[in-house]
Amino acid sequence: MKTKLFLSMLTIAIGFTACKKDSPDPVVETIITETVTEFGYHAEPTMTQFGPVYTGDYTKFSFSEGGQVEGDDWDIAFRSTHIIVNGGIASSDTSEPSRSSGNAAIYIIDNVMADVTSVDVSLLMQDAELSSAIINDLGVGADGGPGVWCEYANQTVTPISGKILVIRTHDDKYAKMEITDFYDTNPAHIYGGFYTFNYVYQSEEGNTTF
Amino acid sequence: MISATKTSKSIDELPIPISIISEKEVQEFSASKLYDVINKQTGIVSVTTKTGTEGLQMQGLDASYTTILIDGFPVIGRSFGALDLNRISVADIERIEVVKGPSSSLYGSNALGGVINLISKNQIDDGPIISTSLKHASYNTTNSSLVYKYKEGTFQISNSFDYYKTDGYDLIDTDLLNTVNPYSNYTFRSNLKYALSDKLLLNTNGHYYKQEQINIAADSSSLLKGDSNIKEWSFGASAKYLMNSNFSQQLEIYKTNYRADEFLNTEDGVLYEDNYFDHTLLQSEMKSYFTYKGLNSIVGFGITKEELSRRDFSNNPEQDLKFIYGQLDATAFNKVNIILGSRYDNYTNYTPVISNKFALGFPLTKKIQINSSVGTGFKTPDFRQKYFDFTNSTIGYIVLGRDVVIDRLKAMANVQEVVPFSELNSPLKSETSLNINIGLRYNPADNLSFDFNFFNNKVNDLIEWKLVAKDENNTNIYSYFNVNQVETKGLEFNSTYTKANNWEIKFGYQLLYAYDTEVKRRFEEETIYARDQETNVSFKLNKDDYFGLFNRSRHMGDIKFNYHLNDKTDMNTMLTYRSKYAISDSNANGFLDTYDQFIDGYGLCDIGVTHHINPLQSCQIGIKNIFGFTNPEFISNITGRLYYMSFKINFK
């Protein structure tokens, strides 16, 4: 009888220790979800006799900052329908920002934002001397192949639905974004280049999941 | 009914889906023009296309696939394939025959969706007949007509003169433009029949039509004013020789011209732009009829010559056609009817086309008739798809017809290819179709009938414009390609119940599925995306989210009710309904899906009373669109409530 009591108390004591869980490590949320509206401070073209020509600066964007940057820590940059990344080789256009420190890369995939849960690193492309990774629509290939995110008709640029841009930032972090609008509203500039986009940024280095 | 087989056949005997609009029905609608009466028929609807032209849709097929005839002769002058049915007066019409389903085996190109034939009245009694009518309606609309006919023995002549004038209407008050500008037109028609002997019948017919309309447009800030005028004439002659009771021959010759001119001046009277369109058709056809017991056959052959001259064409194209056709119509056992027809069309510069039709009708029981038909049809590329040379500098695009695009692109500097230019080397092919109709007619009693018709049309090599290149200023250049395969299918149901000398009710309904087969396949096999119109975020569509072609309603219905108040007075009401449809891809994903913006379905109700004062005089009053439905933003051809009253006087 005493042994039974002792044994049952021991069992209960062991049971309690066994059931006691370690308190979980504090979770650091590394995923940042944001929307950027009407981004494109250098969007205005110069009017020439041949029509509008874009020679100004690119507007540089950094995912870790969540906005415009002026230095070399940019990830992607916009000028009108051109999107370039801070990686690869610059084109012969001298107005492009320097890419000395960047390892950014990008690809476009057909999907919806929520369903892009990881990065396929084999698809990542960097800009090259003769062609940028993202084809600006005003060139050939306007029927929605990979590398094309918008279409141009009736002097209006429309982002194609179901195109997600997946980016490796200049410092090896990953983000995905969907461009939803090319124009600003108040006032509305007819030449566009004011990007509204939703993005999800994975701030943990090397983490390819969202 | 003549149009279905080019021979005279009772409608009960025809294994082909047809309907007849009688003279009485034309009067009940108080119709002045073909437009007023034809778009109130089951399964037929008048739609306004993206280019602003209006045309008929039949079995879900576009206006350019229906041929319009007057006494068997074609009416020309189409804008983007559509014929303005407000041009065709229905004064002195015996009936309007509508044949649904491909009739290319008899009528050639364009009769892919069907044929509408207006038959003018034949006089029965000798002596003169004079009748006049006068109608006045809302928007200061007046329509007056005078018919003078004379018959003596085997000679008869019929002349009709019809004058129409209206102030037009304006659905949107806030702008300076009218929805329809004031216009007036008159039609003069003359028909002569003379039997030289009991074997030789001569017939001549002709008409002249003139329309004048004020033309107002806006250009950024100023108003432009001008005129828009149409002149049209036709002349036809035929000789029919009755060799014996079995064999007869008919030779026809016909020429028609349609000319439209319009201009716009600035407020200072300086010419801003002008435009002209001049289309001529010459046709000659020889038909041989052979009848023996239950067998009817017809063999015909002929030529047509067509010429078009217009602005925005690089040259004045001509098109020559030689054709031959034959049709066998046999009735076996007094009940089973088989029709077999075939036509060979040889256009210069084209591969010849053969169109076939087979129809079979038989009674299943004493009260049930089964009808079925299968046929092929075709439509050659029209002049615009071949020769257009048009620049829209305001919006910034160029459209080039397929026969001119290569030379024009070669002459441009720094052209970027969007479609490989090698694809442009071959000429456009004709659009072709395969159609099946299966119908059942059930007559449980003399005064009650039910009619079901299932139809399926597959149209191949549909011609559409597509982006071809960009010039050095990045202006989009389009040309025409055989791109799509389109399928329309559905069910048409009609029912009539008559209570003798009392009232009659007719019910009609059409269910329609019309879609691009390639798009349907993509929705089923690939993932299609659309943008949410509020959040702008993309989402995935299901395969059921593809709605189909633009401007098609899934459901259309009508109810017509005739009440015979007494010996002198009739009342009729009519209700038509059309379910929702869309005219643009509002979420810009390239397809018409269920998330695009639709125009709500709507119903219209008309009511009219006809009173016969005495056998020679009658009057009519009524209201069209009693509930005053309008949709000013999207539907420009519905005016709101319309009152009318008319008088008709026969002299004898």
C-alpha cells in the first residue's frame, strides 16, 4: 500500500515533468508584406520631335527600406516601362545606375501572389548588355511571354493579370511582387511610370520561401 | 415560302428552320422599316457592335453572316459587315421569309447564318388599287406611304412610295451630340409583271432610295457639322419560260448601286474630313426547274461582278464570281421529304468553294414532325479585310488589309515585327461553317403548336484583326488573319395557341451558347488570370468562368398576345426579354469572363390597338416600350417610351 502510493506519486511526478513542454523560442517574423503606390519620381520624359524620350534617372527601390534609395543599395529600378535589377551587366545607356555591388536577379512567373510560396532559383536572370531581364513591352514579344509584364494598346500600358515578379535582392534576400497599376491619379500624368505594386519581402537572408 | 429552296413550298413541308412574318404581323407592329419588325422575332436580335454599326444576330452569328434579299435579289451596302435595316421599307410587303441555318448551297457567300427575304405583294383582283397610310410618332417622326397598283388580265404593275422623317433622339443631355441625328428618307419601288403568253412571264422591278441626315461630331473642343447622305438604286428583270408542266426556265439580271457620302466642316465652315463609299453589284442568273410527281429539282448558274470604291482603300477593288448550284427536293410516301443541295462558287483569285446541304423531314406520328438538316456555308473575306488602308491619328493605330499590308510595311522604315512577316504571305482564306439543325414540331390540336429546334454552328477561320507590327514611333499596326474557331449552339422554342376569333398567344425562347473554341480550350487546360477590379490583385479563374462571345445573351424570350376585341378592333401586346451580355473586356485579361462588366438584362413591352373603321379604312394607336426602359450609357438603339398613331386608307 505504501509502495503503491509512492509509485503512483512518482508516476504523477514523472508525468508532470514529461508533459511539461519547453516554452517555444520567440518567433521572428521575417516576412514583410507591403503595397507601394505611385512610385516613379523620375518618370517624366523629354519631348523630342520623335516623341517622348526617357533619359532621366531611374528611380531606385530597395525592399529592405521599403521605398526609394539614392545609393548603391538598390534592388530594382524603374524608368517608364523599363525595370532593371542591381545585378548583371549594365546596358550601353549611361544613365543607368551603377551596379557595382549588387547580385540581384529577377524572373516573371504566371501565378497569383498567394500561390508563389518559394523561389525557383534556376529561373533567376540578370540584366545583360544587350537585353534586360525584364523585357519592356514596347519592344517585341508583346504577346505575354515570360519576361513581359505589361501590354501596350491605345497608348495605354496595362499590367497583364497573373504575372508575379520574383526577385533576389542585391544582398541575397528574396521578394515577390505584383504590379497592379502603371499610372498615378492625382494629378494623372499621361506618360505613366508611377508604379503601384504589392510585394512580399523575405528579410531572412538565403530564405527562399514566402 | 420560296427562300428555303428557291421553289414554292408550304412551310409545313420544310425540314429547315424557317419563320414567316406575315403582312398582318408587320401591320400589328406598326412597322415602317424592316428593323422595326425583324428584331422582335425569337432568336433574332439587333446589336450594336464596337464599331458603332448595328446589325442582326441570328443563332448567335453576326450580322455579316445573314444575307438580306428583296424578292430574291441581294441588298448591298454594308458597314463592317452590317446592313442598316432602317433603310428597308416594308410598305406593300406580302410577307418576310426568314431561313435559319446555312443557305450557301443556294445563295453562296454570306448566307452562312441564314437568309431574310422580303416578298412584295402580288395582286389578285383586276383593276386599280390605291392605298395610303400616314403615321406619326414621338420625336416628330412621320411616315407616309402611297401605293398604286393596277392589274388587267396578265398584266400588273405596282408602285409604292414611302417617305420617312424623324428628329432623331438624344439619350445623353449633357453632351452636345445627339444619339441619333435628324434624318429623312424616301423609297420608291416599282414592280411590273406581264405574261406575254401562257408560257412566257416577264417581270421587272426597281427601286430608288435616298436618305439625308445631319452629321454632327466633336473634335477635342469644337463641334463639327456636316451631312451624311445615301443614294441607292436597283433594277432587275427576269423572264420565265414554262416549257411544259414539268419544266420551266428563268433568266434574271440585276444591278444595284449603293453610294454613301458624308462630310464634316469645322465651325468656320472649313472642310474637316469627308468620306465616301460606292458599291456596285451586277448579277445574272439562269435557273431551270424540273418537277415530276414528288420530285422537284432546280439547277442554276450565273455570274456576279462587284466593285467598291471608297476612302481608305488603296485601290478600287473588283470581285468576279462564277457559280453553279443544284438542288433536289424529293417527297417519298407523301410524307418523307429529302432535300439535297450543292453549290460551286469560283471567285477570281480564290480557291473555289463547294457548299452542301442535306435536309430530312418526316412525321413521327400524325401530330409530331421531325426535321433535321446539316449544311456547310462560307463567307469570303470582304473588301475591307483585304484592302483597308486606314490611319487613326487621334488614338494612334493603323489598320491594313491583308492584300496591302506587306507592301505598306516594306515601304516603312524601322518596322518592328510582332508577328513573323512570313505569315502574311498567304492570302486570307474564306470563313467556313458547318451547321446542324434538329427540330421537332408537335401539333396536339389545330390551334396549338410546339416547335423545338436545336442548332449548332461551327465557324472556322474567322477573320479578326491582330497586331502585326509597330512602326518607328511605336504606333500599333494591325492586319487581318484567319484566327478563330467559333461555336454557337442552343435551343429555340416556339409555341402558339389560338382561340378562334378571340385571342392568340405566342411564346418564343432561345437558349444560346456562343464561344471561341480556342479560348474555351485554354480555360480548360491552362490557368487563366483576371484582375480584381477593386483591389487590382490578380486571381485565378475557373474553367466555367469563360462566358463566351461579346454581345450574346444566354437567354432571349418573347411573348406576343393578340386579342380580338370585336369584329373591328384588335389589341396586341408584345414583351421581349434579353438576358445580360457584355460588350467589353473590362478587366483587360483578353477574354470575356464572368467577372467582366455586363450590361444588365432587360425587357421591353409594346402595346397597340388597331381599329377597322370600315373595310377600306383603319387606324392604329400604340405605345412602344411602355415602361420607358433606357440604358443611355451602353444601349444606344433604345429610345425610351414611344407613342404612335397611324391611319390607312384604301381606295377602290
